[in-house]
Amino acid sequence: MSCGPEQPKLEQKKMVSVLCDVMVMEAGHQVKYNYGILPDSIWVRDYSFICKKHDVKYEDFKAEMLRLKTHPAEFDVVMEQVITQLQLAEMNARKGGK
């Protein structure tokens, strides 16, 4: 057995794409359910749907989130990219509406 550093379960670019959809889904739930507490089954269903969309195993996504929890500097880099992608998507959506 190796005791070396944990290897990422997902490439950073893939994780950024998945987290972009996760952020949109979570924001939508806040609006739709008025910040209510949702049963785990709804979260599992929706996270699983997003993972399937990105051809990612739900278990790999969860493992990568847990790994990033122990590597906050790496998580910051990922989230900065997520925020940038979401801002670009919003700008492009606004341009399309004009």
C-alpha cells in the first residue's frame, strides 16, 4: 500500500464543469424551496443527474469533494475557476438577450 498523497478522482477541468452545474442547481433549490431543508433523496437525485450529464461517477465526485475539503488551497483554485465560468456564462446570456 502507498501512503503517498491522495490522487484526485477527477481532473480539475472536469470538476470545475461539474461544480458549475452544482452551483446553479443549489441556487435553484434555494429559490424553488424557499431555503427549506430538503430530504437527502432530492440532493442525491440531483447530484447524480449532474454527474451523469458530465459522465462522472457520483462516488468519484463525492470522493473528490472530500479530498478537496482537506486541501483548501486547491479547493480555492477550483472555486475561482467555477466563479469565473459562471460569470462568463452570465455575461454571454445577457448579451444574447439584447
